[in-house]
Amino acid sequence: MPQSWAQTGSASPTGTSTEFKRGEPVTLNFANAEIDAVARAMATLTGRQVVVDPRVKGTMNLSTERAVSPAAAYNLFLATLRLQGFTVVEAAGLDKVVPEADAKLQSGAVSAGAVSTSNNHIVTQIFKLNFENANNLVPVLRPLISPNNTINVNPGNNSLVITDYADNLQRMARIIAAMDVSNATDVEVIKLQHAIASDLAPLVLRLIESGSSAGAAPGQGQTDASFKTTLVAEPRSNSLILRAANPARVAQVKSLVEKLDTASTQSNGASGNIYVVYLKNADATKLASTLRAAMAGDARSTTNPIGTLGTPSAPVTLGGAPGLNQTTTGGQIQADPATNSLIITAPEPQYRQLRAVIDKLDARRAQVFVESLIAEVDANQAAQFGIQWQTGLGSAGNGTVGVIGTNFGTGGNNIINLATQGASGTLTPPTGLNLGAANLTNGVYVLGFLANFLESTGSGNILSTPNLLTLDNEEAKIVIGQNVPFVTGQYSNTSASAGGVVNPFQTIERKDVGLTLRVKPQISENGTVKLAIFQEVSSVDATSVNSSTGLITNKRSIESNVLVDDGAIVVLGGLLQDEYAGNKSKVPGLGDIPFFGNLFKSESRSRKKTNLMVFLRPVVVRNAADSDALAQGRYDLMRNNQINAQPVPSSTMPINESAVLPATKPR
């Protein structure tokens, strides 16, 4: 049967826990009871673990006219606490009675799905929005939430995080569901009769966007970027393609377009209308020539060569509207290089045709970054061995003296020249190991024996990487080298008036010696790049410096047309050369004797291997982002090289740093 649980002031309950049967209906009658005492009674009634925060002070009145279930009694307790500024937070099976202002800081329940049905508990709910911008709903929902609770926005996933009582969150959920709907309209196509679509689209869009910042159109509440007004010009049909956030914005755009799409007040006669078109990428002078040629060709193709009674008919107006009695072949096109613009004098229908062509030709041109790699590897080997000797026969005096010995010029100077010119220093022995014996005759050393041994190796590895960036279909050239003078002629004359002074005169021609790269790319629609290439690597032969016959240049050049995929590497050509040379001088018969024959011969051998290859890699740069990334990479590479090439700090030297490129700021 129903039991009664009553408390007055700070008295204890009328019944004890042993007399109370949990789960049976009870009648509540608390008058001015302490909150912590009522909380203990509710813990006994429901079997919950209830803890009261020390800051929760005061009394409460809680009574029922008839018996209620323990769950209903506990819910009445929560509602009474809520009216007095307190609440219960559930955490780890424990109900904590805390001030309402601190409830949002406690570890209560968090849900991202359906809202909890526990009406008087404070919970945290996450609402994910699909259409509406979360920032737009904050001013709407903030007044509906109690001052002690919070509402926050997560812009990353467009969601709301609300901490409040569960019953109020249920109301929030219904409001959010009613407002989070898609208001974007379908795509509208607005056909123009008089205005030019490419001219009208940016004007209307600028007016609409500026108006929305001052005050939104009726019914417009969304500011999400995905539902901004989109207006695109379609030049082929001279139409505007519109997609707006709501029907009110669509009506506003249509009304504005209708007012602007009016016929020109000027006459559509032969004089035509004058229009100025500012170009963004194309060159006005070149484009004007192209359009004039196209108009002339179109005029010839549309002229009927045979008229009535066999006479040529009058020219037909290009792009003229049906029913217009036009006798002109079209308008005039002039270029203004100062502003890079076109001045077009033409009837309005023809101007629309020209404008469609201009919009296609005045597009951003792609660029091509060409990386050229010239790799050259040389390996040289040389060896020589020779023995020469000389001795005299007979007695000294004024008689005849005989000479016997060997004299070879292979691999170095011969022994006779060294003996006669070595003492004066006009001739030096060959490179390598030289063993000799000389006789002192009349105070002069005479070379009588010379042995020469030499083995040399040499290698070279040259890698040149000239880079070049140019526009599509535009030739570019880079030269890295020196301007070297070459003597082309010389003569001298003797001036009689100057006392026979000789006046020498030379004619000199200067030429570039170094690395030259000239390229003209052409990008196709499928992404391949056609390249017209000329590449040359030249250098001055070191052995020809100070030569009486003039300078000798080494030259390697390639001129070709290739087709390469974007970013692929292609080999243009090269040279694989393996050269061997051998020379032997010996005394017949004696030089063939095993072992001892080496005393009567001189031999040299050399081998030279050259591997030269030229590679090419084009990269298409289609937009500003690709260009910035390419330039930033090269810029950082040079800057890091400069940082690593700083001089070693020295206290005795006043200069301890070199120039470094400044760090770039992100765009």
C-alpha cells in the first residue's frame, strides 16, 4: 500500500529504512526541509548514490497530493532543485547535486545523436548541420538557453555544441531541424537579347554581393560559401547561368538583368557602335590583326559571287541580324597598346560574335619550364717508355770524330736537342721520370744517355643544367659563357711622315663561347609538348691559347624537334667516343731482341673515352599556383646554398658574412 514520507524543518522522516519497502508508491510531504536531507531521502527512495556539493545550501518544499512512483518522486526533486538554481549531474553512477552555473563544467553525459529523454538533467548535445551555417543559428538559439549554460560553434564541421537541460535540448532539436534545410535554388538560364553575357555577369555579381553585405534580401539567411550567388557567362548562346541561395535572390538577379539587358540608344546603321574591350592576357596588337584577318575571310566567304543578271552582289554584313538592310562588311578593329585594349566599331550582333572569339583567345596562356641536362664523362690514359743514348768514337783534336747511338722523338724531345739546347734552358725534358748521364767536355755537360718513363690518367665529369621558362609558342634563349675575341685579320704599314714608325693593325670579331639554349615549345591538348630546340656547348681549347695561328674552340651542338610528355625526360642525342693511339720508334733488328731490345726503342700509347649525352625535361606550368611552387623551390635551393657557403667566422677578419637572399613570405 502507498506509504507517506514527510519531513518538517530538520526533523527525520517518520518512517525508517527498515519499514520502507523500495519500489512502492509514496506520498511526499517536505516542508522547509534541508536540501541535503531531502537528497538523502531520495537516495533511499530510488537506490541512487546522491552526493550534495557543500555549496548547495537552503531548504525546499516538496509535496504530492497522491502517491507517486519513486521515479516520479525523483523527477519532482530535480524540478524543484532546478527552480532554486541547483541541478543534478550524473557521472560514473553518482548523482552530484551542484549549483547550476557549475554543472556545465562537470563530466555529464555527451550525445551526438538523439536527445536524451531525461528532462531535468543537464547534458551536452552536439548538433551537426547539413545546410545552414552554424554561426547563423547562434543568435537565434542563445536567448532560448538558460544564462548558466552554453552554446558553441565548431566551424570545422559546421556543428553546434549546446549544454543545457534535456527537455530544453529537445526543443532546440526541433528548432534546428526546422531551420537546417536546403534553400538553394535550381540552375536558372537567363538568355540575353542585347547585352553581352561576359560583360554583364561580373557587373551583376558585383552589385548583388555588395548589396548582400549591407542588407540581406528577404528570406536570405544563409551565408555559407556553397550557397553564394553564382553567375556564369555562357558566350556561345549569350546567356547567364544562375544559381542562388533562395528564390528571393533569383528574383533580384532577374530583375536587375532585365533592366540592364536593353537595346542601345545608338543607331544600328553603317556607323555601328564603339566598344572598348580590355584584354587580360593577349597582346592587343597581335589580336587585332588576327581578328581583322578573320573578319576579312568571313566577309569573302559570305559574299555571293554571282548576283542577279550575272553581276556580283553587294557584300553581306557579318553577324547582321535578320531583316536589317546592311551593306557594310563589318566593323573596324583597332588596338591601343598603351592600355592593351581593343577598340571595336561594329553593329551589336557582330560585336557579340567578336566578343565570344576574344574571350576564347584572351585566356591565360600556359608556360613551359624546360630543364636541360648535359652530362659529359671523360677518361684519358697515356703511357710511354723510351731509351736514347749517344757516344763519340775516335780521338780528340782536329780530326774526324764518330758518333754512335739512338735518337727518338716519340714521347718527348730527342737527345740531340736536349744536349744542345738543354743547357741554355730553351728546351726541357719530357714529362715523367727521366734518367740521364752527361759528360763534362770543355766545361759543358753533354748528354750521353736518357731514359724516359711516363704513365698518366685523367678523368672529367661535367654536368650542366640550364633551365628556361617561356610562354607557350614563344621562343626563348639563354646564353651562359664568355664573349671571346678572335683575330680575323691583321696588317701593318710604315708611316714615312712619322720617321718610318710601323703601325700594326688587327681586325677582331667577338663570339659567344659557352652554353647556349634556344627553345620554342608548343603545348597540345593531350598534354604533350612539341619542342623546337637548339643547344650548343662550346669552349676554348687550352692548348691554342697564345698560339700564332689563333684560338681553337671545341663545339657541341644539337638542333632538333621533339615531342615529349609533360614532365617526362627525353634524350636528344650525344656522343660515345673511344679513341686509341700508339706510336713506336726502334732500331731495326736490335729493337726486336727480347728484353735488351728496349734499349733501342721508344714507345707511347694513349686512350681517350668520351661519353656525352643531352637530356631534356619539359614541365607545363598552367596556373599561378604551379608557377609559385616552381619558383619557390628554386629560390629556396639558392638561398640554402648561400647559407651553407658562409665564410668561417674569424676574429681577425672584419668580414664574416656574405649576402643571402631574403626569406619569402607565404602568399
